[in-house]
Amino acid sequence: MKQGQIIKNISNIYTIISDNKLYECIPRGKFRASKLTPLVGDKVIFNEETLSIKEILPRQNELIRPHISNVDIALIITSLKSPDLSLNLLDKELTCILLANIEPVICFTKLDLINKEEQTQLKKLTKYYEALGIKVFTNTNLNPLKKYLSHKYIVLTGQTGSGKSSLINKLNPNLNLEVGEISLALGRGKHTTRHTEYYNIFDFFIADTPGFSSLDLSSYSKEEIKNTFKEFSLYPCIYHDCNHIKEGECRVKEAVANNKILKSRYDNYCSFIK
């Protein structure tokens, strides 16, 4: 028996990577009987002789769209121009990712299109998100990003035109056909890939995302959404159940007024709650 991780599934044939070798396996019938379906990303025990999956190990997380598991990082490709920077979308992605128990990492693109004033604002924005414990990179120097992604399983997300396929090209110009598949799959409303797959780039793996679960927050409680805004906990209110919206004597709202909490973050929080 060997242990490995599923990186692709086509027509119930699962490609497993183990010790840098690939095995095409099928799941045992017991999974069908127990209504348990192996997912891309699953860590499994398999028989290398019969090429059958024997056991699915516990998952650290699971996404519905794409239906994959055990994601280490969600890399948010965020354009500064064409399309313009959307802090509402960025914060929504951060909230969805944190609620899925995945580490978010921001990568800003198209820095060459912003002016000096916007560059100053970007530095302030970067410092703020980094203070929240969120790693921030740019696509102008990829070595630090590649080092951070090393030996990780990554979901790539970001709006159409943000530079996702360009980033893939920079990371690995030799990926060829796979780059085309990923860029098509990541276009909003243009998802054409019929199977789920992690693509090997350097010593890490990247999976395509057709909308990252459609960024739907409706299944989460107000408390769960509030908890993803980590900076709010630095300003405890008198009332433990304060939602920081209509309540009086709210320390979070005071922090916003005193520029200690980014106003865009607070405004986005209010829109998510409503």
C-alpha cells in the first residue's frame, strides 16, 4: 500500500501523485456504497499493484466549486487597472477563503498602469493587509511568490482580465496547452474544462477556479462573516454581540472614524452583512 494525493479526475479515473510518480487508479466499490466520492486534492491510501484507491484520509478543507479538497492557499490575483481595483471584491474573496479554512494570499498585478498617488495608496493598502497576517505579493518580482508557494496546493482566483493567465505564463512559459486551459477556465462565464485538475508548476500545484464557489456568502451567519474581519477584535465593544452597524457606543465604528480601521473594509463588511 502507498499514500499519495489525487491531482486529476477524468471519468472516474483518478491520477495520484506519490513519490514523484503518477498512478491512474479507480476507487473501490465501498465508496459508492457509502456515498463517498474521492476528490481532487484528497490524500489517499492506494494499492500500486491493483491500482485501486482503498482509503480516503481526513480532509483539512473542501470546496464545492471547483470540487476539490486539501487546499493550502487561495492566490487572489488582483488587478489595479483594467479592470480597476475593486476592494469590495477583494474583501469578499478574503471572507470566502477564510470561511473555507484556506489561507488567502494577495498578488497585485498591472502596477505599471498606476500613477504615483495610486502607488502611495497601494503601499498603505499593502501594509494594512499584511498587518492582518495576509501575505501580499506583486507580479513584478515572482521569486518571493514562488518561494512562498513551494510544495503547496493552490487555488487561483480573481476577476476576468486581472492577469491570471499572464501570471501562469510568467511562472512557467513551457506549460503550453495547460496555460490555455487555465486561462479559459478562469474567465467568468467561460469555464470549459470538463475535469478538475491540479497543474504542476515548479514544485507546487495550481487548480483552476470557475468563480470560487460563486462568492456566495448567504450560507454563513453574520457572526461567521464578522469573524473574518480580524481587525475588529482589536476593538472589543461593550456588548459582546455587537454587529458594529446600528449599535451605539461601538468601538469598531470609533476605530473607523479615527482611521484605525480601513473605511473600505468596514463599508464592505456592512454590505456583506446586509
